[in-house]
Amino acid sequence: MKTFITFLSVFILASVTASAQDISGRWSGILEVQNTKLTVVFNISAAENGYATTMDSPDQGVTGIPATSTVFENSRLKIAVKNAGIEYEAELKENKLTGIFRQGGLTLPLNLTKTETEKKALLRPQEPVKPYPYYTEDVSFPSEKGKITMAGTLSLPKKDGKFPVVILISGSGPQNRNEELMGHKPFLVISDYLTRNGIGVLRYDDRGVGQSTGNFQAATSADFAADAESAIAYLKTRKEADLNNIGLVGHSEGGLIAPMVAAKSRDVKFIVLLAGPGLRGDKVLLRQQEVIAKAAGTPQNAIDKSIQMNAKLFDMVVASKDDQKLKAGLTSYLKQSMPDVDSNSVATLVAQTTSPWMLYFLRYDPSLALAHVKCPVLALNGEKDMQVDADQNLSAIEQALKKAGNKDVTTVKISSLNHLFQKCETGAIAEYTRIEQTFYPAALGIMTDWIKRETK
């Protein structure tokens, strides 16, 4: 699930006085925020009128955040990422930057060096190692009426036979067939576990990702639902697939897409929602922003101000019937709300807010599809999920399904799990990479046992 990032992808070069010292290069260090360690990287390069900088947060999977200004004079460095509320001031001495990082009312020490921290090999004990004790096959199938080709992997307990099969639907952002993110491959682990337990799995690269063709950037959740429908059509051509037992397993945004497909297709016999949203997109993102900001120690007044501005933006999106007028309205509102921000930066934020994916997600209410889902549903969430709040969304999913008369609904909140279903300390996104576990074994067991009962 995407976070609503309020920093913008434009920058202005600042004029500087020439210095005998060269500040250019990749500077990295560790920022400690309430017992959480985050790697921060500033990539500084010389430009015609001074320096340009981009910022990376590798632990959060974010790269290339453009700085608004970079000034280096008399061994003093000052970097600002104005629209994220970030300021960094430091002194260069003996190839080390000693300084202070400020954001959202927090003031934290941050020292940077050009020395690259030696990266340790990531330990991922759950990832299966070939040869697998089951059959796998690289496959492809058409989507969007043959205009694009989806590429994926079909895993079967044995090469010959007939088996229940699930289709894995990934979360937001461009994902390959393993849903590879933050150094983990959740769909590879899930696929391996299910196949070893007698359940076939079809997983595929998102359109425009890996070996799948198409344009990911222009796609919405509705387009991804069409791809999942095409995956069902493909399975119906396979003699190994038990057509009475085809299911969907969707993670995060995939948990929004699975009900969209199940509501229209009688071929779907059950669905599993892993951290799937049950509330309209704007509500999900506002809650996400609030929880993440609180966990980072952001002062409440800063949180309230940010939530208020984003809520207004989202309300304008949801209410608008004309996207061109919407862009003009958002531009006017942002210029009034952020008078210190330049016009180009405002235009970039408006473009981000009005991208096809964001417009669709903010406006879409999952209860509309859930009201038409008649097949069995299992919904799982981690108690410490900061991206899709467990209590709010599990409750909304259960209420929508039961209100529509679905009597086979199971919801489970699992303690100490984050959005990726890892056993965690805080649930913060920065933990995802550092945790060796890819997917909590007990959660795999709950899902597998439930699918086995439904496919008897």
C-alpha cells in the first residue's frame, strides 16, 4: 500500500560561493528515531550554479527525493527538502559531515561520511532453494483483450494431476511475480508453502514489470483487476486446475482487487485478503499518515496540520466530477496553504495527487464490491500494521460482507505482525528490511488450513 508522500519531485539549484573543499559525492549516515535506525543518504553533485542534491531513505525503499536547495560555504553545508519539512545543517571536517537533521519538530544528530557502509548479505531463511519438491512452469497469458501479455510462474504439487489453485494479487507499486520489496519475496514464500501443502499457485509480474508488457504508470486498480480476471481465464485452459476450486489471495491493494474480481466472477470460489483495505482510499491514507507520523515522534500539532491539509485535498478529489477543474482547484488551494512553496513544486504535487492510480484509489469504496461477494472470505491483518489499520479495515470488511448476506466470513487480527506479516517490534516501515522473517509461519498456516477446508 502506497504512503501519501508530500515531498515533491522538483528542485531548485542554489547559488553558492566557490569553496576549496569538494562536497560532491554520496554521503550516508544513520538517523536514530525512537529506537529505530534509518539510513539517510544525500547524493550531492556539482551543477552550473552550485550544487544539486537528492535524498535516499533505503530502509523505507525511497530514493531520489530532490532537495529544494543546497548551499555549501566556508565548510558549512545546508540542505533543505522544503516540502517534506526537512533541513540538514552540518560542518565538513576531515571528510566527515557533523550536523543536525530537522523534520516535523524533531531535531536529531546526523553525521555523514563518504565511506560506504559494508552491506551484509541479507538473511532470508524462508526463501526456498532449488530444486523444489514440486513442479513449476514459466507461463504467459493475454490481458486487456490481447493488447498486453502477462508473464508469471505456475506452481503445482505435481506435474500431473488436478489441484485447487490460487492466484496471487500484489500490493500497490510495480511488483514482480514474487512481490519483491524491501529485500523480501513474500509471494515466493507464500507460493512455496501453499504448493508444498497441495495447493497450486499462479503468480505473475504486474503489467509493465518484469516480463509482462503494458504500461504500469497509466494503470488503476480496475486495470489490475482485469489482469487478475485474465489469470482466471488462463487457469481455465489448464487441465491441472480444479475449476471448482480457484481462489484469489490479494495482499494490500491486492486485497482490494480480489473482491472486485470475485464480485463479478462465478469462477472464484474463495478469496483471502491479506491486509486488504475495507475503507475508501482517502480514509485509509489519512489513517496511515497519522499512525506513521505518531510512531516517528512527530509533534501532534504538526500531525494535525498535515492531516487537515491532506483531508481537504482528498475531499476535493472525491467530490470532483471534472478532473481538469479539480487540478485548478487543487493548485489554488495549495498555493494558499503553502505560500512559501514555488509554483513548479505545487504543480508536481497536483500531478501526483491526480495521477490515474491515485484518483481511482482515493475515490474507490471497497464496500461496493464486497456487497456482491458471495464466496467464502478469509481476511487477515497484522496488529501492528501501520499502512492498513487492522481494527478499522477488518471491521469494515466484515460489516460489508455480512450486511450483504455472506455467512462464510472469517477475520483474524494477528498480534505483533506488520503490513508484510512479519513478526516485528513496532510495525515501522524501516523494520521491514532488517527483519529476517519474510512471512510469519503461523499466518501461513492459518491461510493454508482455511483454504484446505474450503477446497475439500
